[in-house]
Amino acid sequence: MGVDGRLRAIVELSQAMAAAPTAIESWRAAARGALEALGGSFGALSVWERDLGRLKVLVNAGARVGGEEEFPEDETYPVHEFPEIAEFLHERWAGGGGPQAWVETAAGPAFGGAGVSGRPGYNHQRVAALRRRGRGCCVVAPIVLHGRAWGELYVARPPEAPLFDVADADFATVIASVVAAGIAQTERLEEVRRLAFTDPLTGLANRRAVDARLDEAIERYREEGAVVSLVVCDLNGLKKVNDTQGHAVGDRLLERFATLLSVSGARLPGALVARLGGDEFCLLTVGPTSDEVLAVATELCERAAGLELGEGVACGIASTGDPIGEVRSARRLFRLADAAQYRAKAARAGGPVVAGRDGAVLRLADAPAPARPARDRRRFRDAPAPPGGGA
């Protein structure tokens, strides 16, 4: 491949990673783009998990052999078997150099990492892997992110193909730097997405995340008949704590209840635990029966009553597994759960109130809208947010 071809390959790789909607797609674009740019038959991207002392393969692209999955769940290698990621790179950087790719062949070290180190068999694990998988040679390029070794890019060729040469190794080094830039951009976007759907105080999901997940859940209910349950919780006594002990103490109460809710939600597979805003929280499940959800909510009420701060919690439940009529929209389920929670609060109930098991809830949910005090921050999905209202 000439200079123009390599420049075009770099541009295509950059564009593919930038257009990837998720981190996984970005990793795949990196591996595929690298193997195509270097004329390889197989490419892989691995990350160095420093806390676990291992290289974890994120994606395998191209001609895979037995045991190689595109997105492996548990393909990992101890770093001590591939120490160049942790040792050789630092040796070069300490001398003022930068990260540089190297080449291995099925016959043994070629040049680069092993050759410069002067230690025969330095990368013998890679040589053995090439032979075991029927490949002729590979080029390995370290990926450096934020000044630290992040992982590596690996591209291999079959035995009948020409061996990678010095120019290929140099080009692989350039490709790795482009991949590093793409990974950095992906990480920034993932962080933005995470923040957009996360409550900053408690770390739970926020109202935006609930809205998106609930829409998907109702779609599954309509198409598959899946049981969808929504628990809406109002933390009692928060205003009193804020007024008498300060907002810092009130925040501790919110965080403590968020922990209780998270632990409770963990008993229901796939549950989404969220803070809607102010003193309101919710738990959304798809699959568990209404009785299973009720059992968890009942325990939650009991544990919340034992908190040293606040005055317990009012919980309302609406589930398509109960006789609540047809649920055509997410808004309808939210209205029912909120009405059940409102009744639990008004009755100072010690446990959850369940729509469909308490006839008053259905009447309350279907009542005209202006039934709440002006100070109440709650609102349904289609209502405009009042000034200073919840999320």
C-alpha cells in the first residue's frame, strides 16, 4: 500500500470510529480498520486491566479460528506472560522514546520489542500463539491514552502472506495513535451519556433514564405480554430534616435511602433503580411477578422505617400483572403508581399500596388533574415542570 493508500486508510479508520454509536462498535471499527490498513487477515484490540494484572481482549476481527469470539467475555492473558506492555514500553519512555510497534513471526522474534530488548524468547507466548492458530506473523502496537499504556492493537497475517516489515511496524504505530484518539473520544461520549442518565447526588438513574426504559418496557408488554411493574416512593420527612438539620444532612438521608433502594432492587433481575427528583424515587422491573415486586417493596418500607433520619417512605405500585385494565402507554402506568403512592402517603400506610388491589387508587388516577397541593413537586410525564420542580 502506497502513501496515498495509507493516508486513506487512516482517514477511513478515524471516520469509522467517530461514527460508532457505542464503545463496542468503536472497538470493532478499530480492529477492522487496522487489519485492513495493514493488509492483515486478523485483528484484535485488548485493554490492560491494571488492577487484575491481565490483558483482556475486547474484540477479535477478521478470520477467527476455533475458540476466538468476536466479542469474548473472558479471553484474558496474564500480563506476566506478555510483559512488554508493562516493561518494555516503560524502558523506552524512560530513555526519552515513545511507544513503538514490533513484529513477531511464527519462527521467533523478528524485530522491535523482542529484538531491542536483547532477550531471546522475550515474546515466546506470542510466537507459540501464532503457531497454534496457524498464523505466520503479527505486528503489535501499544495504545497509549492519557500518557499511560492503555492496551494494544494486534494484527496478524497467514503463513503464505509476506512478513510485516519495518515500514509496517512504523505504520502500525501511527494507527495505534489514531485508535487511541478514537478511544478517548468514545470514552468522553460514554461519560456524557452516563451523566445525562444519572442522578449526580445518589448515582442512581435519573428521570430521563426511567422515561426511556419505561417506554421500552411498555412496548415489550404490548408485544410479548411481559409483566411491567413500577414502584414509586416518596421519602417522608425530608423537608423537616432539611429545615432543622440542614441540607447536607438531608442529602445524607437521600443517599442512605438510595442505597436501601439499590440493594432491594438487586433482588429483582434487571430492575432499574432511579431518583425521579427531590424526595421521589422509583423502581422499574420487567419480568418479575407483581407479588415478587410487592415483597421487595414491603421489605423496603420496613427498612426505610428503621432509618435514623426521616420518617420512612410511602410506596405505590402499579403492575400489569394486577387488574389495572389495559395499559396503552407509559404515562398510564406512571399515573397509577403515583396515585398509589399518594394514597399510601395520605393514609400513612406502613407498607406499599398496590393499584388494582386498592379500588381507591384507580379512582384517584382517573380523577381530574388539580388534586394536589401547589407545593407538591410530583407530576406526570405529560405535565409541564413547575419552576424549581423535580427532575
